[in-house]
Amino acid sequence: MKFTESQIGLNVVTYIGHSGDMWEDAMTAQDLFSEAEQLEQKLDGACLDTRLALQPSVSKVLDRMRASGVNIPSRLRRLDAALCEDAIEARFDNMPV
């Protein structure tokens, strides 16, 4: 769900993500794409702890891209899916048996 208003030629958008987080943004599609690429570079060859730490940021950026109507490249969708899978597996690794 999003609500928009025009401010100084940019769309200021309030987003409600799938996790219930709410944020306002005036980022362009290129800004969002650049942010996603920077995270992708940080994750290249990263250890599991770094992947787990950055997973929420990647998911939030992609949520913002979707809410803005930005076309998300398949490599970023696959990266997000793999990071979410890592996070789920890490939760189960810590469960007592």
C-alpha cells in the first residue's frame, strides 16, 4: 500500500512493507537500483554472518523498488530469495532438538 504527494518535483511516498515497516522516500528508480547494486557488491563472496546481517536491507530495498513500480532484475530477485533461505536455515540451526 502506498500514498503519494508531490514535493519539489519528486514523489514522496509512504510505503508499508510486507513486514509492516513504514517509511517515506523520495528516491528515484535509479537511486533504488544503485542501492541494490551496492548491497549486491557487499554480498559478493561474503561470509554467512554478513549475508544474514544484510538480508533485511536487501529485502527492504526490493520492497521499495516493487512499491515504486521499478522492474527488478532476476539476479536481484534470486539474491533476495537465497538470502531469505539462508536466514530461515539459520533459524532452524539454532533450534533445540
